[in-house]
Amino acid sequence: MLRVQTQELDGTLTCRLEGRFTGRGAEEVRTLITCCDSKLELVVDLTDVMFIDAIGEEVLLFVKRLGAEFVAENSYSRDVCERLQLPFIGKRKSNMQVPGNSDGNGHRPRRR
């Protein structure tokens, strides 16, 4: 399953992907990004992606050709970016909240 969150802020469109970036879901993200305002800077956050298949990789390469920058905060997402030669940064650029998170720093609160 794939979850996509988008946020437009200060001339930047951030697409945060979560789950499996595969098949039909990946194609729908391609359509979503293609329909967006081309004047916006595009950032794709791959941090919470668990798996990417060949179709997902093709979509990421397509988005790269559009000038996107990628966020990769863990070893899997960094490996994907390095393997596909995607321009990536280590930290999120937006203040998009992580679900279940009170402070926005990427860590979930400890249960006691």
C-alpha cells in the first residue's frame, strides 16, 4: 500500500511517500506530479518508502528529469538515490508533520 501526502509551501511542492512505491501507485504519482504547476520546486521525500519496484524506479527517474530533489533520511532511501543517481538531501525541507508525532522531528514518542 502507498500513501502520498503533498504540501505546497513557499514555491515548493513536497510529495511525501510512505509504504510500497510500486506498479499502479507509482504511475498515479507520476500523473499527480505531471498535473502540478511546473513553476514549483519539486521535492520527493522517500524516507518512509519500504520498497520500490522497477516501475517505481522508472517514475523516480522521470521525476528526476523534471528537476526534483529527493529526501533520503535512512539507509534504504539513500541506497535507492545513490543507485539511481538521484540528487538527494538528508533532511526534510518542509515542516510536514509525521503522523503520530508531536514535535515534527521524525521520532515517535516513547510508550511507557
